[in-house]
Amino acid sequence: MKRTSFTSGVLELPKLDTTGQIVHLIRVIYDYNLAGGNCHIVLDDYNIEETHILWVLKKAIPENIHKAESAQLEAEKKCMTLMLQIPEEDRENLIRQAFGRGE
């Protein structure tokens, strides 16, 4: 069962703060692809620096390197965009939290 719903192609997120949305979106992405899809280098490899996130947003997602469906692409884009809004030192913990391994 997917953790997301779509209405006319618009991702509907639960009412959460930014960090809660990121955790939710990471889980959505892994529902679609167990290796993190186009966000693999950030989510699976913990390359949490801005340069890696921007690469995902500017290269991996637009080129759809992992051949994701549109719902996954939208979740990936939203997740990476939100990741840029939080301090780098918090990003790894949010990824771990999404997998039940963080605070």
C-alpha cells in the first residue's frame, strides 16, 4: 500500500511540519523503490550535502535515471526540495528516523 494519494497529479501530504513531511516522503519513496530511486545517493548513501541534493533535483529526477513513475518523481522532488530547507546536520537523522533508526 502506497503512503500517498493523488488528485489530478498533485501529491497530497498529511498535515505535518517540514521535518515530518520529509520523513513521510522518504517512506513514500521507499514504498516505490527499496533503493531510494532517483534520490539513492542522498537517502541510501547519506550524501546529504547541498551539492548532492541539487544534483538529484537537476539531473537524476529530470532525467528519471531510475525510471520512476510520476507519483514517485513528485515525492522525490518534494522531498529533496524540503531537504534543502533544513540544516545539513539534521538531514542524516531525518533519514534514519524514516527507517526507525533515529530519534
